[in-house]
Amino acid sequence: MSSGTEHRIAAAACLFCAAAVDWKPEDHWLKQPLAAAAVGAGCGTLPDILEPALHPNHRQFYHSVAFAMLLGVGLYKTYCWQPASTSGQLVRSALLIGGTAYLVHLIMDATTQKSLPLLGRLSVGRTFYG
């Protein structure tokens, strides 16, 4: 089973590489590889913040294949969005980094023996103690 540290390292590594591929010195600071890696590492455990790993069956909707697909569609639409303002570009970069870090977490969880549920249970405000 992957730990929080492994999720953060994997997200940081993926985002560093993605940012490094086409980074130019005139790009926004958030697009710089080290900044992308740092923000990605911070977002690498976001799924476990939404659904804390307090119980072995904590993986529900926010850890599901369905949510990963929704996230993928959202990331694609965000990638295609070309905002004109600097603040819009900052929002776009932050959404791409945070969403990619979340997706890396789900991919890592999918490779464990427990894997991911297809849909899971949407339980806002509930705990998964049993």
C-alpha cells in the first residue's frame, strides 16, 4: 500500500517532468519545474484528505474509477482553456497541477491489491469507520 510520502514524491516527480518538458524562462513562475513539483507534492495526498484512510475500506467516490474519469475530463478541458489574463493563467496552472497530483494518487492506489471501486459511495460529512 502506498504511503502519503510515496504519493507526494510520485506527484512531485511527475509534475516536475511535465513542467520541464516545455518550460520557457518567460513562463509564469507556477510553470517552473520546481514550483510545479512543490505544489504537486502538496496536493499529492488530497484524496486522503477528502476520504481519510482511517479504515481499510475508506476508498469510496473520491477514490473511484468514475471520479478519475471525471477528473480526466476536467483536466482536458482545463488544458484546452487559454485564459487571456495573468490571474486566469495562474488559476489554469494551479488546476492542472492539483488535478494531475490527484490523478497520480488515484493511479498509485489503483495498482494496489485493494485497487479502486468503480463508483464508490458518495458520503459528504460521513466518516468511514465501519
